[in-house]
Amino acid sequence: MKFLNFKRVLCLAPHPDDAEYSIAGAVLKYPETHFDILCLTQGGFCDITPGKARHQEVRDAWSVSKVTNYNLYFSDEPVLRNKGIDEWVKYIEDTFTLQNEYNCLLVPSEVDSHHEHVVVSSLAAPLSRVTPYSILQYRSPSTLDGWIPNLFISLSDSQYRIKKEMIKGFKSQKGKPYFLDNVVDGFHTNFQGLKKGKGFVESYRIVTYYE
């Protein structure tokens, strides 16, 4: 199975745990799509937990998944503000988009309470200015209610169980509200889908779709 018929996807994660919390279910569900996951930083600028140890948490989380349709990449920048938008675009182009044939860019929402997520979301347009990448936004724990998803990926019980195990592996974030068990379940619940027989889901917004 392929994710929206994409062969290869580049996911931009502002911080460690963003991709795992937001898109891991799709990686688990669609083994015929390859996901390159680029973590841009070691954590948020105002966070007290940044460090390369958080990159190891990302690696450990994916080792739990037992899937092979992904690659992990980490920039050398500890925080996002160390590069300007033009520098980030050049870095991603030179290192990734000009070197590989991607069908899709996965980015956070621009309707988000975390300003660094908003910045990373804004990179999608310049990266696709002359290339027909499909652009999808993913929901993160800081995505605001004003953001309206239009794609829901339902997860099987086993896929969701594995994803929760991955999320629990981020020990540096233990105690933060969005890592509480009931909050994780609430994040993956959509009322309209639930009443139609769908269980836990990941939420996305299709911005541009090329097939």
C-alpha cells in the first residue's frame, strides 16, 4: 500500500518527536511509500530539553516500529533560529530535494501555537516553487483548532499500539501534558470519523496534490 500513491515523501520535522507524534501511523500503514524524515533541530529555542540525546530518542522510537520504509536525517543546527528561512531552503534543496525524486512534502500547519512550526510550514512553498511536489500539512499537538484537516488516515489497533509505544519512548518529554495517555488518545480521535466506525486517526490537510 502507498500513501496517496506517493513513492517517496520528505517530512520536515521542526523538533525531535514532531514526526513521530504526527505521521508515524502513516509510515506504519503504508510500507510501499518511503519516508525521509528530516529533523531540523535538537529542540525548541525556549525548551530546556534540547540536545543530541533527543536525536537518539528519535532513533530509538523508530527502532520500536520494526518498519524499514524510512530514513532519519538530522541537521547540525541545535535550534531553528540559527538559520534564516533562505538558508533553510538552500540547505534542504542542496541536501535533499535536488538529490532525490520526491512526490510530496509533509510539513506542520501554519495555524499553530508554536512559532517554529509556523516557520517550517512556510518552507513548503519556496521548496516547491518550480517542482510539482504535493504539499500536505500534518497535525501536531500544538496545531490550533482553526486548522481544518481534510484527510484522515485510520490506524489499526496494532498500528496505533506501536505508535503509542514510540511516543512513550521520548523520556525527555515525560510529564508534558501532550504525552499523557488520555491526551495522546484524544489527539488521535476524530468525532465524525468515530461515529462512522473509524477508530484512531492521524489528521492531515492536502494543500496541493499532484498525481
